[in-house]
Amino acid sequence: MTYQSLKNIDKIIIHCSDSTWGSADEIRKWHLARGFDDVGYHLIIQNGHPQGSTEFSEAHDGLLQPGRPLNVQGAHCRAGGGNSNSIGICMIGKTEFTDKQWNTLWEVVNTYRHQFLISNMAIYGHRDLDSHKTCPNFDVQEWFQGKIGARTINSLNGRILGPI
């Protein structure tokens, strides 16, 4: 495998698998079949359906799985140089995601934006960088700003001290 090193992480790009099931291993298979060196995403958040069955697995709902190592450039967003200096996160699903997936996504985004000092405005959906995509099929900034606002209000005991 030939990997390009990821040096200065300055953005997070959120994706969806556009499938009703999946896992890091499954996406790795899909990506290898398309000629990738490895799974293109750094992190995958499962939806409780790791394989192509309709059976739901509570243990896999919201489960965070590693993909590519964080120190290796992803292969998840060619448009606008999106692969360079970004963390690619994929949520298993099309347009509906579980509460546990949303909670895991928030924990991951919040952790890495603080760890790498990523601007709040540098949290993107794939569609924000590539106009030919709809992924992740929700407005990432609207979701993110809503989470920040809710967390700020909760942490202030419901008191709003000024613009958030």
C-alpha cells in the first residue's frame, strides 16, 4: 500500500455510506474493489446493521470503528483538495441515522475539533465540498451549530449570556 502522510489536520468531512448496512470491513471491501489502497474513511459509525441482513444488533448501533489511521491521508473527498488535512467520518445509512449514531458523531467531532484546534466553520458534509454529491444527506453546519447551541445552553443552566 502506498499512503500519503497527513500532516496538519484542519477540517472534518462527514459522509454517509448510502447503504442501509455496513461496517469498516465491508466498506474496506467496497473500496478495495474500486481500486483504493484501503478504506477511504478514517472513522466509520455503524447503525446496528453490520451485514446485509435486516437483523438489528444493539451492540453495533453507534459503534465507532477505525478505518485508515489518522496520520494517513484519506480517500474520501477529492473535490477541493478535501482529502488533504482532513478527517473523514462515514455514518452507515442513507438519510436516516440512529440516535446512537448522532451521539457518537457529536462525541467524535467535538473531540477532534478540540484536539486539532479545528475551526467550527471547518466541519463539512461531503456535499459542501463537492456539488455533485448529496452525502451525508443532511446539513452538517446546521446540525453542528444546533449541537453547540444546545450544549452551551445546557452548560449555562438554561441561561443565555449572549450570542453563541
